[in-house]
Amino acid sequence: MSVATPTFRQHPAQSRRERKAVDGDKGELGPGSGDLIMRFSTLIVFTSLLLAANGSSAAERSRFAETGSRSQYVHWIELYDANFNEIDPAAEHPAPYSPRKTCGRCHDYDTIACGYHFNARADDAAHGRPGEPWIWNDPRTATQLPLSYRGWAGTYDPRRLDISAWDFALKFGRHLPGGVEPAASSAPLAAAEGAPPEPATPGNWTRSGALEIDCMICHAAESGYSMEAWAHQIDEENFAWAPTAGLGIGSVTGAVADLDDDGAGEGPQVTYHDLKRNGEGKVFFNVVRQPRNDTCYYCHSNRTLGGPQAAWNHDEDIHLRAGMQCADCHRNGIGHHTVRGFAGEQHASGEAVVTLSCRGCHLGEEQGGRLGAPQPLHAGLPPLHLEKLSCTACHSGPLPGDQALPLQTALAHGLGLPSHDYTAELPPELVAPVFLRDGETLFPHRMMWPSFWGAQRGETIVPAHPEAVYDALRRTFRVRRGKTLKETLLEIRLGRDDKTELLGEERAGADEDEWTEEEQARVAAWVEKKALADFQEKLPEAFEALAEVVGPGEAKPVFVAGGKVYRLDSEGHVETFAHAAAEPYAWKLAHDVRPARASLGAGGCFDCHAEGAPIFAGKVATPSPVPSEESAVVAMQELAGYDKTKLDAWNQSFQGRAAFKWLGFASMGVVGFVLLSGAVWGFLTVTGVARRKD
């Protein structure tokens, strides 16, 4: 339970003398004081009843201390553990500090826990437009499964797949701000009626402790928080110790993950560092109210691969280059309902946030122009474009090219943590920008294709628990540590006969580094074909092993990958078919915002209205995490639902637009000359007649 201990029991603006006067003189009461007390008591009772009728009380309003000032409050505070015991950092075996009990003494933890970064499991929360999912990536089984508690179409609720809060914390805690706790201790996030139940938790919560919301992840000053230390403690199953290690106020030794199943052994131990303490024994926390951009970047970084420029030659978002902070637009109150900034957003607080969207800030005539935002002229741009195109279609993300580019994100690929594996082939496979329509408006998106093993029941396909899948298939595919399923299948050794068939007798003995590009391509194509055959040959065995996971009955084991579904037909042969479960999942992108000179259309109409313009004709290839036949390649205009014939006809009309304009000007000139000549002739005629009459 959060308990408030405000510094002042009365209003802090009162002096000591004024507060004493309000408390009253402690001497004897004078004559008539009994009647005075009776009247005062009656007033108190009446006031209490009135406040109760209004559903609030003075005690509730003042439960949590606040300063009401824009100045930064200096935090000298006591440390408390999860059991609300004050911590002595110099003790022999001190407990890790608890953000819930330490910060929650003055800040409403339960209210904060309902904020957007923490409320995904709350079924009564407003989840807004679809965003980036959590992708359960397991290269050993080629699993790339989009997960979300928010019910977004195309994602899967972890609870329906028997993925527990414990599983989720271990898999994604590296980029979570906390807030993953056993069901009994997360009352604000209780599931609504009809929501899927929380799976039985196999985790050792009693030893690991809860993964509490850690305020200091976002509010620590001067880059003082180590997300690497936070992630390491989660990996060690030291959930309760992660805030202490992440903030760097103490070192942690030992791991819950190393304890025996019966819990025997010594658990993690904390050694607090030399903390900055005052005479009262309180610890200094260097806190900032507004999170820094670097803090946001840890979870919200993206990097495009294969683009025309190296990563070091990319510019930041134009707003950040202008000196703004992420939190200038993506702001929140104590409820932590962070403004996402999309058009039509309904904020949980009921506050109007339209002026924190692109259109509301830059195009709003009445309330726009916040933070000095310029109002674009869009000179020469037909107004219809502002109805058919989102602001981000022209101004955000990488410029479209002949093909959507692969990208990596912090949530999907773990960017922000040191690794030797950030190669271009690192799964899962995402691409951007992909232009799709939402209603009649075109938006740029990021896109991924799901890949998973599961069961088909009737027309419905449901994924199986990824860890259960690995346990079932490990002997079938025998993927070695550090390898992906695709890499394992492609490890085919060519014999002498194979080389002779592919390269000829004379070249069969040549070393691989001596092969020509043509020979390398020939061998690669042969290996890909052989790997595909081997994969399809092993699929019946894999489906037989998977049957134990999907359970008895009419459920058919299936594998979804590369935009199609694999299963066995009635004769036991592998067949593929299309299904909604294999369709890609896409979410709108908004950053990085490019400057006006780098926007789409800055080069004129032909940026979009030309044959082969990337915004419509750009290609999107369907990647597959297993060997497959040639990937399907689709043009963006097809994904967006445009009629190619009409689009081509419209674009062709632009080819002669410049000549048409000049022809129009010339025609106007001729018509003007004729009219002027007629007017002059008429004037001369009239004046001539007048002279003859004279």
C-alpha cells in the first residue's frame, strides 16, 4: 500500500507562527468556550458530510505530497524494501530497495501503473491505434510471433497462448520499465470480465520478487541508469534486485536462476555503494521530471539497413535537431497516460490533445503553433492531398525507394544492449516504409510477417507456446547453439559429384574462394533448392512431434511462414495454402521526421505522379525464416488497394502537364490578343463614326 509522508502537515506557505496560530493557544479556555466548541463541532460534522456527498475528502486530496511548482524538487529520501522496512545501506545483508515502497510514499504508484507504458494487461484501458508488437523471436524454430495484450488485430494475446507473466518478463524485461508482477500484487491491472485468465505461473516469484515499475529508468538524471545492468538482473531472475543494480546504487551478487528447484542455496546479495547521504540518513536521488531523449531512445530506436547512407550519416528527427525533447509532445501528468500524438487520439484524462498531433500543431488555425511550430504554406499543393495523405506519408521515415528496406528496432532486436550479433541477417525480419491506406488516407508503415508453429481447428489457426514447440522439435532439426533453423538447413556439404555436376570436371577441384560470381550463384541456388527439399522432407516428422503439443482431437499441426501455411494433406504430403494468420502485421510510423526540403513532393509532382514512383511502385518482398521457393514480391499500390490501371492513367496525365500548362498560357494569350484586337477595332470604329457625324 502506498503511504504518503508529506514534508508539511499544513500548507507549506504558512510560517511556523501562522501554523501555530491555526493550531490554537494551548492555554485555558475562556468564558463561552463550550458554546464555541459546540458550534465548531457542528460545522465540522456538516462539512464532513458535504465532502462525503461529493465523493471526496480532504484526507484523500492531500494523501500525496506535491510542490505545485515548475522548479525541480530535490529528493532526499529514505530507502524502503518491498516489505516497507527502512533500509540501512551499511547493514550486513541489506535488502534491495523497492521503487513501489520508496517512491510510492509520495507518488501514487497505483495511478502511475495505469499509464500507457504499464497498462497493456489492463483490459479496460484504451489501447489506441495499433503499434509495434512484442515479437517472440526464437531462431531455433524460426518463430517470429507478434504478441500484444492490447487486442490489436494481427497480434496474439500471450495469455491465450499460455505465456505467463513470468515468461513475458524473462523474454522482454530487457526493454520493459517494470510493472510485471504476480496477479495477486497487480490489482490495478486486473483483467476485465471475459478477458483471458492469466496462465499458471511456473516462475519462482517468491524468490525473484516482483519486477516493479522502476521510476528511475525514465527519471534518473545525467545518464545515470544502466539498462544493461537492469537486463542482466532480469536474465538472472533477480527481479527485485534489478532497480538497485540499474540505478547503480549497489552491486548484486548471486542469482535466483542458480538456486535449486527447492529454493535451497544462498540468494542474491546487495552491497550498497558510498551513497550521498545527509545528516538524517536520507539518500540523495538525482531526479529529473522530464525524461531525456536518450532515455526514450533505449526503447524507441530504429535503424534502417541497406539504405543509401551509412548509419553515421543519418540525421535525427528534425524536431530533436531543433532542440526539442521527445517529452515536449509526448507528455503526461501523474497518470502517465503519455500522449501518442496521432490524429483523433482520445486521451484517457479527457484532456484535449489535438494540438500535440502533427496537424493540430502545424495546421490548426485556432490552437496550433505550440512551441513555435511553423505553419507550412504547402504552396501549389492541391488541398485534396491533405485529405488523402497523412502528414507522415510525406515527412516521416526513410524516403521510399525501389524496395522497402529491412530495419531493426529496439523492442524486436534488443538494440541498446551490447552484442556481437547485430548483423543484417538478425531476425526477426522487418521492412519499411510500406505505404498502406487506413480508410481513405495513406500512411507509411513498418511491417513484419508472422512465423510460428501451431494448430488449425476448423478455419482458425492458433500458435503453440514457443518453448513447448522447441522442446518438441529439437530432435527433428537439431539446431546448434548460436545458429538459426534456416542456417542449419543450409549447411549442406557438396560432394565431388555435386561439384562436378554444377561446375564441370575441370572446375570441380577449385577452392571455393576461387569460384566466379556466376559459379557462386549457381552453387547457392542449388544449396537453397536442396535445403528446401530437406526441410519439406523433415516436416512430416516435425508435425508428428508437434501433435503432442497441440493435443488430441481434430486439430492439425501447421507451420506459418513466408506468407503461407504448411500442413500435411490427407495422403501425408506437404501442402501450402493462404490464410489470414499468414498475412503481415503492419503498424504506422511517425519518426524520424524529415525537414521540408527532404519531404516527399519537394521535388515536384513527379516525386509521386510518375511511372515507377516508389510510393506506389516500390516493391515489398515477403521474407521467410526457412528455405522457400522464390519469395513473393508485391507492389505497394497493390497492398494499399489502388487500381493499377487507374493509377497509371492518372500518372500518364502528368507527363504532358507542363506542356499542357504552356499550351494553356499560349491559348490564353491568343484569346487575349483577339479580344484586345476586337476591343481596339470596336473603339476605332465607334470613334470613326462619331467623327463622320461631326
